[in-house]
Amino acid sequence: MPEDQGVNGTIWNKEAAKILSYFGWNTIGDYDMDVMGQDEKKYGLDTLIKYITPLKTNEQSVILEAKRYETKNFNKSLLQDWIDRLDKKLIELRNSEGFMGKFPELQDCSVLDTGIIAIWFHDIQNYANYHSKFIEILKGIKVSNRPRKVGINKIFVIDNSIILKLCSLNTAIDAYKKEHQYEIEFYYPSILIEDTPIVRQNALTIEYVFSKVILAEAKKEGIKENLVFYFGELNTMAFKLLRNLLARCSFLEQEKPLTLFIYDEDDEFRKIEPDIKRVFEDITFKIRSMDNLYDLPASIKNIIHE
């Protein structure tokens, strides 16, 4: 069976929702629901989620589609079909009185125009070599050219690399909170949110998920610290560019220590670490490592036992 459906498919659906819940995303209703669209046809709904975003006045509602697959059975036409179906589902459901009535919480959300396809390639031993092919498939996907008056949807596709990045980010934040008894909020600079004022909030937006630099602020009893979670290239020039970015984001302050969390650290990085510290030598600065995960952590897998 190409797609791992049934019990394992349902478990991955719950696991994906659990990962997003770590970042301020809240599930609406149940899992694996059948709902009626405006066209009076039934649509399968894996998970309906909402989160706060500084880009909109109201919370963003999202349809999450969870797919558990083996790399050898995945292809471009399959992904294109998933995207096209989700695109149609978003249109039919947001215009359905029955659907909106079934989930009253949606009345306080912005327009349902966002979907996420979360693909977990469970043959993780093959994933590293497959990832480049997956990226090429993404580049070949066609987007809808329907009239704008019908509405524009945003559909994000995430796979193991981004899913594990989120798991590592959560582990790092959780450990730092416990170590220092901090409260931690994500920091949204004006350049990331359409030049509106700086925002600090618990929720991580889907747009921020794809960033190679995620900013956060830690605080307790008047003590504040800036945190940078970095997922980019590990060379001296990249860190000089990072410093320039942080300056543009008003994220370099002499009175606030800066902690840089590094993802995918290797032996080569350790050779240039003294150079990186010199880039930030005019502020209180330290480097921390993040877990580079190969598989889902036990905290997520334990859902199977619940």
C-alpha cells in the first residue's frame, strides 16, 4: 500500500498536530472528519487548526493534511493532486454555511485560505539521499491560475527536514526555559510583518517556520535575553550577514545578552567558531548547540501509547 493509511496514518495526523501545538497552534474539533462543502459534497478533513499571527487582525485558520509515505512511492503527480484537491477544499469549505456552522470558532478567524501538507517519509534511512529529489519535485509544481475573484489560497508543503527542525527548535526552547526559568516569546521584526510595529508572541507563524533565522526573547523578573535560532549555512560570511540582519531587526543590544543556537553543527563549524565570536565581540554573546534529529523524538512518538 503506497500511502501508510489506517492506524499509522491517523497516528501521524495526531503527531503532526502535536508538533504544531508546541508553537501555539490549537486544534479545532476532532481528527479525521467528513465535512460538507458549499457544493454539497463531502470532504475529508484531517485536522483543522488555528493560531495567532501578527499579519492579520484575527487568528489564522488552517487545514492540515497529514501524509505518511515511503520515498519510492512518492512522485510529482501525486503531490500535484494533493495540492489541487486541498486548493478546492479550501474554497468549498470557506463558502459552506454548514461547515462554518459546525465550527463556530471559525467565525472569529480570518478567511480560511491556508493549507499545510505535512509529509512524513517513514523510510528515514532513505530520506537523506531522497531530499534533493523532493526539492526538485516541489520546484515543478504548478499553481492555480483561476480568476482572483474566486480567492487566492496559500498551501505550504513540509517534509521531514522542516518537521525535524521544528522538533529540534521545541527541544532547545524547552531546555532553555527549564535551565533558566525563562518565559520565551517569538520576536517578529517589522521587516518580517510588512513594516508594522515589532510583535512578541507565543505562536510561530507558518511563514516563520520556513525562515533560516528565528528570533525570540527570553525574560524573567526584569532580566531579558535575545535568542537566535539559526538554520542557515555555517561559514564566516554567513554569520557576518546574520549580524547585519540582526542589526536591521533591532536585535543587537549591549544591555541584552545574545545566545545563538546552531543547527546541524559539524567539525568544520568548530574550526571557525572563534571567528564567529569575533563577529559579535562587541556584545555579550554565547553559542549553544541544537539537536540534529534523524527521527521523531520520543515525546511525539508516545502519542501511539495514549
